[in-house]
Amino acid sequence: MLKKPYFWIAVWLVFLSLGPITVLRDTPWQAASNNRIIFSNFLQRIVGSVAFTMIFFQIVLGSLIPKLIEKLGPWVFKFHIIEGPIAYALIVIHPLLFLTFKFFARGVFDPFYVFTAFCVLCSTRTEFFYTFGRMAFWLVSAAVLAAFLRTEPWWRDHWRKFHILNYFVFFLIAIHSYFIGTDSHFPPFVYFWWFALVVVSAISIYKLWNLFRKPSGL
């Protein structure tokens, strides 16, 4: 059973459901559906939590893909390839929903603010952590472009270097969600949030250790 794709897809779906369940516990559907401002924020939070979960799986699958293919079969690679564009689509939708939320709440349509208003010495703590989300958006866009161009001869030997940006994206999104969002603080999503942070941190440390360790015999 452990080799069957249906089992692992069911596990994946369970993890994906944790974010929406948390959002629904905090903001019932009836309350969200009666107010377009609350509804846009409601959808934004669901999309953000699902995107975070998918990025976690993309990193885990990408780091273990040869072993997983050997143990579970070639479907793992196909799943990894399919999930990537879906995760990126959700990452794009998340700020678009924030744009919608701002429009409904204040009557202002300002994509520049949503996508490119970077700041270091920000006027507020909230603005500072919005910047983490903006950085994550553009870094993951660069990583997706690198993956898209990976079959080009001039890019074949270097695309993985840009694909590593996904690790930075994960940590930026984790920080962004912790200090901006509320759902990363409440069950059941909070349990997954910490689990994902520990796992990706361990993978990152392991990869850095392999990168910088001295060759044996020296």
C-alpha cells in the first residue's frame, strides 16, 4: 500500500486541508460570504496556506527525488512536475487577492504597492514583513523561469542553481506568514507550520554541509 500513489496523494490532501480548516475555524463560511472584504481576505488566507504547504512538498520531493523514484516509482517525478505550476499559480493568486482586498476595503487599486513596494526602513512592522512576501514572490518567479528554461542547451548546466531559490522562498514565506498572518499561530495549521519549518531547515543544513564539507582524504 505504501507504494501506491493514491495513498500518498491522500496524505498530501490531508496536509493541504490543514490550512483551509484553520481558516474556516477562525472565519466561518457564512460570515465570509456576507461581506466581500472578509471574503477576499478569507480566500487569500486559504490560498496562502495551501501555497505554503505545496512549497514544502516541492522542496521535500525535489531534495529526495532520486530515492523516492527508486522506492515509490516514476509517478513521484510526474507529481513533482505537476504540483510546481499549481503552487506557483497559488503564489500569484495570493497577492492578487490582497490587491482585491485593498480595493474593496479602501477603494484603491495599487498593484505597485502589492508587488513592488519593497522597504527596509519601513514605516511599520507590518510593512517590513510585507516586504518578505514581495521578495518571495519575485524569487519564486525566477526559480520557476529557471525550471521552465531547463531544457535549453545554454541553461541546462545552471538552472538548478536558480532552483535553489525555492529554499529562500520557503523561509521568506514562513517569516511573512508568521508575522503577518494569524493562521500560522492556530491549530491545526500551526502544527504543520512548525513541522515544515523543522524539516526544511534540516534539509537546508544537510545540503549546506554537503556543499562545504572537505573531500575525504584532505
